[in-house]
Amino acid sequence: LIISMPYDGFSYRNHAHDIDISFGKAGRHKCSYRLIVGDENLGEITLSRRRKFQDRETAAMEHLLVGLVCPLRNALTYLSAVRAAQKDPLTGINNRAAMDSSLAREIEMARRHRMPLSLIVMDLDKFKTINDTYGHATGDEIIKTFTKVVNGIIRKTDMLFRYGGEEFVVIMSNTGRDGSMLLAERIRRGIEKLEVLLPQARIPVTVSLGVASLNGKEDGKSLFERADQALYQAKTSGRNCVCLGDPAGTYA
């Protein structure tokens, strides 16, 4: 497609799949095609350049696009399946499988660019008691509310994951110990203000948090274990607090 038609700029956009790809320099003259199969919108391709497109060129482009739509639809279907496998169905945020791959990628980037990287592991306090007392439907609502609150506190560059049950993880790129501790404390205070109202009760919600920053040549497993150990320390220290795991595995 690209070889058959000289161009200066290229873009492909698909809002439904959150895809926006472009390269080159946009030219004055554009040739755009919305790709539709049946009632399915596959997005829009745009080529641009300084000189006008000739009729024979657009005809060749349209001929090539006929052969593109089916492979593109298959690729988008596969992309949707991959993304769905990495999403938590209750909250809509990324799950443990997504966290594992994201953490490995972020550690590689941190080392390559010599940037700090930190992790927060969080666990809702006494959540089993809430489920046993008020039912799993109430527990699910607390999980969803917790997710919304945390998403409203973290930065756009931070990544929130549901690790499992009532345990969550935040990956913070380009963030060292001090910044991650400040964010963890903001989350703790934000959740502490939550109160779930039921006809028969008011349910306070708190969270314990463990923080660790990437140290030396450790891998994602080691970083997570240090943050998880810090979380354990927070829970044994009375809950509703933040603990920091230092490089040696002790706590401050």
C-alpha cells in the first residue's frame, strides 16, 4: 500500500480501539478512506502529500484497501481479545497478567534511561469481614468505588492493576522513594475518607500500603516481593498506614 502510492504523511485512527498512529509530515493534499465492513467501522486511513493525488493513484489505493479490510478486521478482533484477557471484569482496570508484562517492560525502560521506578502494593483492610458481614455484592461495590478513588488520585502516567481479590498494585515510572511515599499517603488519606452507607450500617473503608523502589539489578519479582513485605508490615502495624521496604528488605 505504501510502496504503491508515494506520500509524505500517513495516519490510521480507530477511536473504538483507542488507536492513533501517524508518521511522516502531513501535506496539503489528503486522501482519506473510512474502512467499513458491514456495520463495523474499522477506522480511517489518511495519506497526504504536497502534490495532488492522481485518479490512477486513488484507484490503485482503493483496490488495495479491498484486500486490507479483512486482515485488519481480524487484527482488531485479536487485539480486543488480548486486551480483554488483561482486564479485570469487575473494575475494568488491568489485571495481574497485564501487571506482570507491564512491570517487566517498565523495569527495562527504567534501566535503559537510568530513571527511578517504584511500586505500591495495596490491600483493603478487613475486607473478608466486610464480605462475610454484608455480602459479596457490597464487597464488589467497595472494590469498584476504591478503584475510582485511586484512579482519581494517581497521575496519568501511573498504572493501576487489580492483582487479585482486594489487593491492588500501582506502577510509577520515573518516581523514586520520596515521590512514591507521598502518593501512597495521598491514597491512604483518600480511602480513609470513604464511608459506604447501607440501610442498616455505615461501613468505614481503609487500606494498607507497601512501597518499594527499584534497586540495582533486581527483577520484577524481587521488587514486588519487597513491596509486598512492606504491605505485610503495614497490616501487622495496625493497618491503615504506609510502610516502605528498603533495599535490604527492612522497613522504615
